[in-house]
Amino acid sequence: MKKRILNNKLVAVVRIRGTVNVRGDITETLKRLNLKRVSNCTVIKVNDSYDGMLKKCSDYVAFGEVDEPTLTKLLERHAKGFTAKEIIEGKYDAEKFAACIPFRLHPPRHGYKSTKRNVSQGGSLGYMGPKINELLGRMV
């Protein structure tokens, strides 16, 4: 498996699959990522503990590095009073931002590629890298 270097990067995580017939530890991990429903999105700054959480629930979410224009569009629609530059630089009120998360998005226009396969197999699950911006653009 390739080693991903996501430490200290801003990552968008989108929940794609539901919780029916899911192990309890994965359900708990999704709750800790604040992804309680399908099509919810959260933006996190990855450290080692978040990296382990993303690996554990990678069969239920899509995640990747979010860029500034996509983050700006997401914040304009769902988190009034924040700018992408503040979030990227870390100069924001964490309590107010936590009240905005998770972002409730629409299902993507033209659908997902596959909700049962990983990105490397032609699906939509797991680590997408910068392709997550395309998915978020279709969901906002």
C-alpha cells in the first residue's frame, strides 16, 4: 500500500455509504469524524490519529486534499462568516466553526461512479487525492 503523506494538510471527508450492517467500531469512527448521514462533509486538518481514522473507515467515505476555491465555495454556502484563507492558515474561532460542521450536501450531479468500489478500482470510495474537489463541486 502506498504511504500517503497527509499530515498537516486540510482534507475534506464525504460520507458515501450508510450504516446498515456496519461494524460498531466503524460506526463509532464515523461519529467521531462527525459524519452521521450520507452526503455529509467535514473538513479536518490531518494528524496521525485522524489518519488512522480515515484508514479505518475508508470503505464508507471519500477523502482528499481540498483546494482553496472549492473550500471557498463550500464555506460560502454552508458556513457564513468564514473565509477559506482563515481556515487554511488556522486563524478562526474553532467553536463557531464546529457549529457549522458537518456540511450537509446534495448527492452529486450525475451520481457517484460506484459506491461499492475503491477509487483504484473505478469507484468513489477511499483516498481520492485532488479529485475530491471535483466531487465536492458536483455536490455543492
